Amino acid sequence: MTNDRMQGIVFRIIRVCGILGVVAALSFAGRRAAADDAPKPWVVPDDAKEVKNPLQPTPENLSAAEQLYTDNCTLCHGEKGAGDGPGAKAFKVKPADFTDAKMMKMETDGALFWKMSEGRGPMVSWKDVLTEKERWQLVLYLRKLGKDAAK
Ligand code: HEC
């Protein structure tokens, strides 16, 4: 066998192993996500709860947030934030309802920020996707959705 052919075979083996590795990792992650679906309390660390929103609900922040929300969150949380987006039915866990005044009163801004940053189960972790500023803008918007629903 020539050296070249040998190399070709070795590369092919590495490639197949790589693909199998990715498949195994994904199915492991999928199982972990499924285990996370159980409706157990979602505990936010105390120091995260106390973090204050550094932004004010200015028209600029709210309009940026509305766009971010439409692009990234409506699918599951619904246009008005009631947790009834077109994708919501696909999950065992209902996406949070931001129009639920009782729930929203219990959550600090810091807790909402932490949860959207970390994610859990089908709830995406946004910290690597959206900047800190964008996530705080979204916290302002979730508060606005709650107020709009109460009108
Ligand atoms: C793929 C569906 C999906 C998308 C997209 C999604 N979410 Fe969620 N979200 C969920 C689900 C499901 C939960 C409930 C998770 C749980 O309780 O385990 C949740 C929970 C949350 C919570 C926690 C509420 C609370 O107090 O318990 C916040 C905050 C949140 N989402 C914000 C957002 C924001 C902001 C976006 C867009 C940037 C977004 N989500 C996009 C599915 C989604």
C-alpha cells in the first residue's frame, strides 16, 4: 500500500469517528435536556437576583428590545408574551407567561436576566447569542408586556 492511500484511509477513519462522536454528544445533551424538563423549581442564585437593571425604559431601549423579542422570543413566548407562541406546543414545559402578574411580581429583574442568560431545557441560553445590553433591554420589554396585559 502506498503512503498516500494509507493516509487517505486514516483520514476517513478519523472523519467517521468524529461524526459518531458528535452524534453521541448530541444524544447525551438531548437526554440531559429531557431530564431538565421536569417542572422543578428553577432556582436563581441570590446574588444574581439582586442585580439591578442598568438600563432605563427609554424609547430607544424599548424599540430595540421589541425587535430583539420579535426575532428571538415570539416563537415560544408569543407576540404578547403569554407563553403561547407557535412553537410552544412542541414542548412539555410551557414557555413562561410574562403577562402573569403574580409570577412577574415574584421575579426580580436580576432573576429574569439570569434565567434568560442561562436557559433551561427548551428555554435557550442567550448569553452567547445576545449581548448583556440586549438581555437587559429584553428585561425592560418583558416588564412592558406585563404592564400592557394589565391594561
Ligand atoms: C424554543 C422556545 C423558547 C424560546 C425561543 C425562548 N424561550 Fe424563554 N422559555 C421557554 C421555556 C420552555 C421556558 C420555561 C423553562 C422552565 O421553566 O424550565 C422559558 C422561560 C423563560 C424565562 C423564565 C421566566 C421565569 O421567571 O421563570 C425567561 C425570562 C425567558 N424564557 C425569556 C426569554 C427571552 C427573552 C427569549 C428571547 C430572547 C426567550 N425566552 C426565548 C422557551 C423559549
